[in-house]
Amino acid sequence: MMTIEELHTNPAYQDALVDLLYQLADDDFIVAYRGSEWLGLAPHIEEDVAFSSISQDTMGHATMLYELLESIGEGDANALAHARKADERKNAILLEMVNGSGTYLQEPKYDWAFAVVRHYCYTLAKTIKMKSLQQSSFEPLAQLAVKINMELHYHLLHWKTWFTQLMKIPGESQERMVAAWDRVMKDMKGVLALGSYEEDLVKYNVMTNETQLMHSWMQEMQSLISNYHLPIEVRLKMNSGNGRLGEHSKDLEDALNTLSSVYRIDPTAAW
Amino acid sequence: MIHAKQVEEALHQVKDPEIDTVSIVDLGMVENVTVDHAHIIVKLLPTFMGCPALEIIKNNVEATLTQSIKGIEKISVQFLYSPPWTSSRITERGMKQLKAFGIAPPPKQMDATGEWHVDCPYCQSTYTTMDNLFGPTACRSILYCHTCKNPFEAMKPVSTI
């Protein structure tokens, strides 16, 4: 087992670990932000309560991961969340994409089908990663993964219900869900990608490899598709670029400008 | 000389900010209390990590201890995620107090599919259905009782299994 205190003895281990922690933290951070933009706009009030609660919990996970980075010496957790530029971020591109046309304040024409498919696919991927990370050689991360996984059970249950029900209803519901599914598939591979340090992550037993992650994800999804007779196929692609390498869209820049506007007024303020 | 026991006693006064009948001790959130001369260290386990009440609980712990124990020089409140909080940490008394507040305590068992059932905290009817897995906070769900026609909340069961 590796601890924070011993990390300096193995710089290659530390580099790979830090890269992975940024991926996990940035994924949760931006997907929670996109979720929070739905507040007040979800299909009904019960969903508003549930979705905001899930987004808040996901932001809580991002906070723990940024704090873990802080304890490794990467700098202040708040600054890591708010002050890093788009090209320094490691989140998958799929998670930064806007919810739809318009903005939160002006004519938000958000796509609920896209929200359901993206959040379900992401939550399943995160669950699979957390299961692997429970065996991680980096002790604090293994412990954190146990805690996150317990909470994630409920997130997954929630999104699975929406996903299977909307996929089954013929007509507009199914058509829009299938269209959203096709869109998500185009970049879902980027969520399961592990970036340039994959080899070291596996070598030092920080986590399992990308191929295994994709295999587990496809297997889980495939069994859901056959159990519920869903009219979709799994085809993982990464068309918009690899966020793990710092490649991002304008959507991320716009999101960062909005979400960090209060932070930038006074970065030293205590909230 | 401050004793850890004194501190634990005082912590019974710190209630959940939203459920003022139950203390953080009975909710099973207090993992450890240590006293190093006049420095008190309280280690707490959050129920859910995205819980917005954590900062309030932390402030309440500091305020309560400062008021009830003399001679404190420093109080450190830390939140740990290991061991993880589970709903089995809630005491018997905590279970009763939750129910008195109108919140069904978490069921002790979940079946293999992760599904669970609780009775109505008002009329004890077993004829209840889940309305919303996610209630006003991440740790609670909203249910409906078809016998007394009341909506009610339940604390989610959380376990490592």
C-alpha cells in the first residue's frame, strides 16, 4: 500500500496518480455543474429535488478528490476547482457539452433525453472505476472509493429508472432517447479513457486498464439492453477529442467562465 | 483537565441541523474524540459527502463545546470518509427519535436487488410506496403511505455491501 507520506519515494507513481485524480475530480466537477444547470428546469418537481441532490453529492465527491490533490501538494483545492484553465483540465469532453441550446438564464432549451443518457452512462462508468479503485494500491483513494461507491448505488438506481422507462415508451420518447444515445456513444469512449499514464497506473496497481474498464462497461450495458429489449447498440467512440490529454471544446471555456465568476471576484474570500 | 467523556457528553447537545430531535452522536456520526491537554479533536463521519449541512455541524460542534466546557484552547473538527458511515451506526434511541420527527428510520435489511421497504412512521402501515429516492437531502427519500394518505420521509439504508 502507498500512502501520501511515501509518495515522494516514487515520482513515476506520483505523476500517474496525480493525472488520474485530476481526471476523476474534473469529471465529477463538470458533470455536477451541468447537472446543477437543470435546477428549476427538470421535468417535474420531484426530479428537480432528486437531480439537484445528486449533483450536490457529485460535487461533494469532486471536493474530496481536489482535497486529496491538495494534500499531495498540488495546491489549494478551491483554486484547483475554479482557477485552472480549460487546457489544464482532464475531464472527458462528453461531460462538458452544453445541456442544449440557450443558457440557464435565457431560453434554456435543454434536452432531457441527453441528460438522462449522459448521466446514466457516466454513472455506470464511474461505478465501474470506483469498484476497481477499491483495490487501489493508493490507500486514501481506495478508502475514498468505498465511500463514493456506497452513495453511487443510489445515483445509478435513479438514472437507470429514467433510462429504461424513457427508452421503452414508443414515439417521441424513444426517438429522442435513441438520438441522445447515438450522440453519447460518439464520445463515451473518452469517459472510459485513462490518458497518457495508463501503463504506469496499471503497473503500480493504482487501477485496472482501459480495455478492462471498457469491457466491464459494455458487458453491464449489454445485459441491460437485452433484459429490457432496448433498441440500441453499444459502439464506443471518441470523435470530439481526448479530454484526458487536455483537449476540450468551447463549451468548457464558457462553463468555466460562468462557474468561476464569483470565485474570481475575490479568490481569497472564505465562503 | 478535560476528559474525552465530558466532550462526548456535550456532543449529545449537537443536533442534526434539519432534524432537531436527533443528536450527531445518535446518528452515529461521531467516530472519535481525543483530548490533548486543552486541544480537542473531534472526528466525524459524514452520512453523504455532498451533505450541505457539514459546515453547519462543524460550527455547531465548536460553539457547543466552547460553551459547555471550560478551558478549551483549540477545537479541531475533522470529517473522515474512512471508515465509511453506514446506517447501522444509528443508535436505537436515534431510530426512535427519527421516527418521532416523522422520518422513518433506515431499514436494517436490503434485498439482493438493493430494494428496501419501510413502514409509515405515523400510522405504522406497511402499505407504502416510494415516491422519490432522493428527498430534500441525499440521505433521505420521500415515500407515500396509502393507508393514512401522508407523504413521509425515510432515511436511506447505506451499507458497504
